[in-house]
Amino acid sequence: ERELDAPSGATLMEPLRDMDDGVAAICGGMCSCATCHVYVDAEWVAKLPAPMSDESDMLGDLISRRENSRLSCQIVLNDALSGLKVSIAPEE
């Protein structure tokens, strides 16, 4: 478990990509590769906006998809998400 600092308005993908063992984020946040797949902690799922159709489509192709799966490039951080907990999904 790690605590990361990220500015409001940044995507969750950015600090996760900068970690040595974080997400690959190959497409750079364009929602076209799912290499920033994370599992959102149950207490936080309802606090996030629903995924847009392109994110849902990308997640639909993953073997490791769960109900709490999200692409971290689509989660924009703000003060209300301070303390957000996620786990990095396995690479596919």
C-alpha cells in the first residue's frame, strides 16, 4: 500500500504510471489500450462517475475485468477523491 500525491485535475493514471511497479499506460491516457486497468476499492466505487462507453468497451475485452474495474486514465482526481484506494490489475 502506498500513498501518492497528485494534483487536482490530473488523472489517476499519471502518478500510477510514474511508479516503478505501476501501470504501463502505453496509450498515454487515450483510453485505447487498458494498460492502466485498476480495481477500485468497494467503498469508492459509487463515488466515481460512471464509466463512459469507450471505457466500458475497453474493459469488456479484459479477462481480468471485475465489477469494480476502471481505467485509471479515465478517473480525474479532485478533492472529493482524496484517499481513493485502488489496486493495480494484472497485465494482460
